[in-house]
Amino acid sequence: MKKVSFRSKPAGLSARLSPDEWINDKNAGQPMKRLTIDVPLDLHKRIKSQCAEKGTKMADAVRELLEKQFPEESASVPIDATPNANPA
């Protein structure tokens, strides 16, 4: 039987946090929810290689695209589009 040894956890902050706490801590305390999607292999390769070239994380790139596609309700309504109390 093959023996596998494990190193001890690093003493940094991430070692003291649960995985959920670590994710939330990385995003300024904003609650996060994991989203798992299936994408074609060639799309995954393109995303991964382009993110590597730019030095960005795949998750950050996908998150940015989702934010653009699905803006907050208040962000998508212009301020001057408030309904007029006295319609003409």
C-alpha cells in the first residue's frame, strides 16, 4: 500500500478560517454563493488561457461578466427616470 504524507496547514489567516469564511473574507465580507456551470472544453481553455495572459483569475473574469449582464435593479434605472407625480 502506498503511503501519502500531508504537510501541516500554513499558519496564515486562511488556516484559521473555514472554506466559507475564507471565501467571504476574500470578498470584503460580502456573502458569497458558489455557482457551478458546465462549459464546453474549448471555451474553458480559451477562458483559462486568456485569464492567464492577463494575470486574472477565471472566477473574477466570470464574475465581472455576470455583473455586467445582470446589474442591480437600482443601477439599471437612471436617476432622472423617477415617475412624475403630476402626469400631463
